[in-house]
Amino acid sequence: MSSYIHHIATATPPYAYSQAYTRDRLKEWTQNPKTKRLIQAIYNRSGIETRHSVTGDFIAGADATLFRSDAEGRLIPPGTAERNRVYAHSARELSVEVAKRAIADAPGFAKEDITHIIYTSCTGFANPGPDYHVIRELGLRGNIQRYTLGFMGCYAAFPALRMAAQFCEADADAVVLVICLELCTLHMQVNDQPDSILANSLFADGAAAAIVSAREPTVKKPAYRLRGFESALLPSSEADMAWEIGNEGFNIVLSSYVPDIIGQNIRQLLKGILTRKGTSPEEMNEWAVHPGGRSILDKVQESLALPADTLEASRTILRDYGNMSSATILFVLKEMLDTADTDHANLCAMAFGPGLTVETALLERLGSTAMSTHALAENLKV
């Protein structure tokens, strides 16, 4: 029995900032001329034009509620508890919004159908959490099974989808709402460390939700069939990417070697993964790569010898939204559904996170004709 992503919805918070604007604001908070030059260089080559945030504190002259400045214009770092309070309030609102969109626009599904919620986030904690408030505010069934995958990082959408597929394959009536929500900007750190500057230039806020079920897609709307998942750890890379809880927010370890490490390993890694799944890189028509940064996309494209426009969806999401951690790959998959110009494709998706961890998924994109053919084939199985 197969499981499908029937619909993906996305949502972003209200404050949108151009990359040039946030670059200049960060330079205003920095006293060191050398650091100002580093900020300029990193932001200018990020491949990002716009990012969103739940806070309006970055607006010049705003009555800041979290990121306040002292009399000399230097940022006063808010504590972790203060940042998390903003997370709890803002994540509640954004999760309800994206869940409402996902259920409303999923063809053939109603809120009464949802049997499971899987909530994924690494940028804050609350209990009762956003999953609880989604049930309360949308009037979902009170006996819904709820699960939270916390603190995993940018690759967490794949464990969530894998768990959803397992639920659906165990119970044909299961309908799983997967929510990936990240408020990365709440953990901005203003200091002279290259890791912090790079993170400040990349990360953003956003949410995505997917409806997963074993029901056959029957309407003329594209869907994804989930074909398989696999996890891997890259060698000698534990110290190059990490996510830690500090006294003044969460701290990222993000070395400049990460793109090279991924580039050096990804081809052989994927060859083994795809072989074990009974396929090969040559059989993949499309690639959905988590846009962890422009350099990561460049290295993956170079290592896999992909044509120039293959990662267009990943680059578009990076440009328009930045890196929203676990939510980002669902933005990419939605972009690929919305812009598809063929009725069928075999797709390999991947994301990277602390460890370095690589999560991959094999998907089959189904349009109306492909869905009819696939449904017939499924019905003929004995």
C-alpha cells in the first residue's frame, strides 16, 4: 500500500525584509570595522533577496519588544526564555494558519478526517504546544494522536513524512497532518563569529503543512507518492554543524567546510541509497534539494553533474524566503508541484542537518493522467 502527499500549504509571518536591509541593520549593531566588511561580503553572496520574521524589531525606529538597543546603538541580547516566549505565541498563530490552509485546500479531505498530527520544530518549545492549539482552534477531533519531533534541524521534514507514511501504511483510514514550523530569526546572535554572521544571513521564519494519506489521488491536482526514505551520517563532520541551547538563545555551529563536505560525499552516498531502493541517479527526472545556502546547492549540482536549471525550485525558495530550516524542503516540493510542466516525474529529495546528517526521500510526482494509470496498476495488483 502506498502513501501520498495530497497537498502542501505554506505560510510566512507578516514582516518581510530585503537582504540588503537586514545586512545594513546588522552592520549598525556592529562596532568592529572588520566585522562590518565580513557582514557585507557574506550577505552579498547569499543568493537571498527576501526573508520573513515574526518580529518587527528589525525595522529602524521600531518600538522593539525583543531585540533592543542600548544608548550607543549596540544590541542587548535577549535571554533564551524571553525568545522562547515569543516563539510560543507566534508559533501558535502561524501553525493554526498553515494547518487551516492545508486542510481547506486538500482535495477530498475535511478536518474531521485528520487522525494524526506530527509537529516538527527546532527553534522553540511549548507545552501545550502549537499542535494542541491547532486541534482546539480548528475544531479537530479530540482523540487525534499527536507527536512532536523536536530539535532535529533542517532535515526534520523527512522523518516526519516517514512517520506519516508508516501510520498510513499501518492503517488505511489514517490521515496525517504534518506541520514543520521554524522561527529562526528569534535566535539572531550579534557578534564577531563567522558562524553567527553566516547564520544571520541565511535563516528565516516560515511554516509548511502536508496532508498525507493512503487514499488514491483521484482529482486533477498533482500529488506525490512516497516511495521510500533513508538516513545517512557523513564521515568526520560532527563538529562542522551543530545546534545548541545557550543562555542567550540557541547557538549554531556552522563551519565554512559544510558545502565541501556535502559535495565530496553526496554522489557516492546517493548512488548507494538509490541502488538499495532499486533505482539510480539516471532514473531521477527531478531533484528537490534543501537550500541550506547557495554554496550547498552549487556543490550538490556540481557533484551530481546536474543540468543548470535542475535546482531552479530550490534556488527560487532560497531567493524568496531564505533557509527556514525544516519547513524549507516542503516549500521546495510545493514549488515543484505548482510549476510542473509534465504529468509524471521520479524525484529524489534531500536535506542536511547537524551531524552532518543527510535525509533522503524518493517520490513520484503524479499528475491527472499519471494518477489514473497508477490507480489502475494498484487495483490490478493481487
